[in-house]
Amino acid sequence: MSSILKELRYQAETRFRLELYKRVEFPFLQSLNVKHIFQPLDDLEYGDLGILHLQYIVEDDNSYWKSTWYENPMQVIAIAQSIQEEKEKLINEKTIINAQIRYMNSFVIDNTVPKLVS
């Protein structure tokens, strides 16, 4: 990779991070389980710089957003799909829905209001 591309990526990443840090929701992203951000970046003169991947990392007592650059969009799609598959393994939607139905049904005092059926 050329030193020009490295410098342009550094500048583009810095601008992107600064804009991201200014956003109201930024401090809450990891709490909302947003731990991966993909952003294609370009330069007016150079053109396409690649795709920036920011990943939220927690090590010991430190947390930070680690950056990785990708040039191949297909590689990014594969990474995004693997992230989605990991999330699907962690979340069992049927269990969550059934727990919510049980919780809502616990408030039914008499039979005038029908209970939800899972």
C-alpha cells in the first residue's frame, strides 16, 4: 500500500471518527449492541479509499473502537454475514416473545380481557 493511500485513509478515518463522536447516540452504541460500523470512504482526488470497519473492543478495563480497512466489498459482506449469524445464535426470538406474552398475561385479572396465546 502506498504512503499516499495510508495518509488519505488516516485523514478520512479521523474525519469520520470526529463526526461519529459528535453524534448524540455515539456514547450509547455499544449499549444498543452496535459493535460494528462499516463505512465506505473516498477522496475527491484519489477516489475510493476502501471500506472502514470500526469494531468495539473491550480488553480488561479498557474499551475502544478498533479500525480495519478493506478494499474488497465481497470480503466486507462475508464479515457482516458472519456477524449477523453470531447475533442470531445469541438471540432466540421465540423465547423473548414467549417471555413477553407471559409477562403481559400476568396482568390479566379477570377473563374479560383475553389472554395472549404464544
